[in-house]
Amino acid sequence: MNKLALYFRLIRADKPIGILLLLWPTLWALWMASNGHPDPAILVIFVLGTALMRSAGCAINDYADRDFDRYVKRTAERPLTSGRIKGWEAIMVAVALALVSFLLILPLNTLTKELSVVAVIVAGSYPYFKRFFAIPQAYLGIAFGFGIPMAFAAVQNQVPAVAWWLLVANVFWSVAYDTAYAMVDRDDDIKLGMRTSAITFGHFDVAAIMLCYAAALGIDLVCGWMLGLRWWFLGGVIVAAGMAIYHYTLIKDRDRMKCFAAFRHNNWLGAALFAGVALDYAFG
């Protein structure tokens, strides 16, 4: 396998679910901040920037976990863990992608650029939170949702309170779907001494996931209502809630593959919420 193909796998370009889970909250925010009419140039910048920063985050994550992933069945054959690329190569890829992402936002205002620095720090430090933080998925939620305040900053040159509440909602959503993801590797993580929400919640893992879904959707609903969104948006939230209930049927028995399926299906939950937002602005 040539180097480019290995780098392709390093940044999970063959598994776009991570990009999508970052992209949906960013799109909610862009539509909300612009009253349903985002500037096409800003939209392109954020879509490309989201993909680039997620890819950079994957490279940093694999570098940070290179001495642990070899003991986890699901990650043992990743390019860096298996020794097919070197640690410095992963760092090089991450830095290059982050630089391109920063170049993309140069036309945007100063506040957006300042927030992008915070976003990079959060994304780069997340992998190390698994060493000591009991619920690193909450920190992941900040990293995955930081496109929300950045989107408001780019459109309005300010970050109103509703944007921060949407970020809080995203934290709850991230804890929900990433706990399901962590349930897949729980046995390996316990042996390695890693900290995950699936381990912290213990026997209450399923209940915690459902409570996080409820909190996320409840906050999203209030934020949308505050912004004047009504029935189409409500429909999107109801569809998303139905999907969360479906996820319960997948995770309730803690079957690894079904938990992984629930994690992946969150792409559609995020899409449902975005559809509600976009349709409400279009027809509400």
C-alpha cells in the first residue's frame, strides 16, 4: 500500500462519519445565524474547514494513542499503530491540514480567527483527556461543536448566548453517541486503564445515553424556539427523538456491533435536525 493510501486511512477519509457528526452542528449554526440564508462563500469555507480539521484530529488522535491502539482489536491495524507510517508523518499530516484550514478562514473576521485558535487547542488536546478525565466524550463534544460559535462569529461578528447553548446541546449529543461508540471497546479500555464515559457510567450507561439525548434535543428545541423556528423545526426534533428511541433498541443489550450501528446512525439524527432547521427557514 502506497503512502498516500496510508495517509488516506490515517485521516479516516474512508470513514466519513466523523466529518458528518461535526458538519451537522456547523450547518445548524450557519442557517440559524443567517436566518436561513448563509453566504455561499462562508458555507464552502466551513464545509471544507470541518472536513480538514476532522482529518487533522484523526491524525493527532492516532499519534497520541499509538502505544495503546495496538492492544485494541478494532484499531490494531491502523497505519500508525501497525508501523506502516511513522509518528512524525502523522504530525506532518495534521499540521498541513490545520494550516490549510486556517488559510481558508483568512477572509473571515478577526473573531472567527480567534475562535479557530481555541478550536485547534481543544481538538489537539482531546486525545490526552482520555488519560485522566472521567467523561472525555464531553470534551469531545466541545471539539465537535466548536463550529457553532465560529459560525455565528463569521456571520454576525458576535457569539450570542443561544450559540453557547447550542454548543451545550452538542456536548450532550456527543456524550450520547460517543458513549455508544465507547461501549464497543469497553473491555479493551478497562485493560488499558483508559477513561471513557462507558466505563464511568457503568451499569447506567444506557440510561445515561438516553438522558443525554433528551437533554440535547430539549436544549435544541428551546434554542430553535427562541430564534423563531416553529413547526418544520419541531418536526425535525420529533424525527430525531424517534431515532434516539430506535438507538435505545440497539444499545439496550450492549451488543458491540449494535452499539456501533447506533453510533453510526447518529448521522441521520443530525441530518433530521438540520432538515427541520432548513425547511423551517424555507417554508416557515
